[in-house]
Amino acid sequence: PLAPAVKNFTLNFTITNLQFNADLQNPNSRRFKSTEKVMYHYVSLANNALLGHSSLSISHLLPSLAHFAYFHNRDDTGVDAMCSSRDEPSDPKFNRTAVYRELSKMTDGITQLGHYSLNSQSLYVNG
């Protein structure tokens, strides 16, 4: 049998209650590592919820954070989560709109991710 196809995509969003600083640019810093660990946890929770959504084609969501950045000011922190989905041949095709809608529901209208507040206009699924 053929191996499932892997589809790479990114999740981009902005955290409004995590002030950006230089430590978040350094993958070896304690702040980067602890923030990455928390983000990985929340993206993994999102994965579990997405797996239970029958209309989505994601069999496995494998997040690995690329970087944190600031865009307009240093009061907010942008997050780029690099993800891979593995589509099983019997599943429907990857649908980024469905992923966006499900993530929007899971984050209370793109406002909360655990204890982090989100910019409600910032979620983007690219892939």
C-alpha cells in the first residue's frame, strides 16, 4: 500500500498578552523554550479536537514552531506554527477553510488559546 501523502501548512496568529522581547528570537533561550512548549501543548490540544471532527481530512497534525515575531509593536507576539498533516487515502482532501473554522470555534472566535489572548483578526491557515 502507498504511504499517506504529507501536506505541510502553517498556522499564524497573534498573542496580545505576551510581550515580545529578544529572548523569543533565540531558540536556545529559556523564554523561547518555555513559550514553545506551551504553544506546542495548545496546538496539540487543537490537534486532538480536529481529529474528532469527521469532516476534516487531517489524520495527524504534527506541529513544530518556527518562530515568534512582532509586527506592529512589541506588546504583541506573532506565532508561526509549522504543521504537517498526513492524509489517508480514504479521507477527503485537506481543507484549510474547515481547519480555520474549527480552530476559530476552539479558540472562542479567535480570542483565547489557553491563558493567551488572541487578536481575533490574526488567525491564518496557509497551505
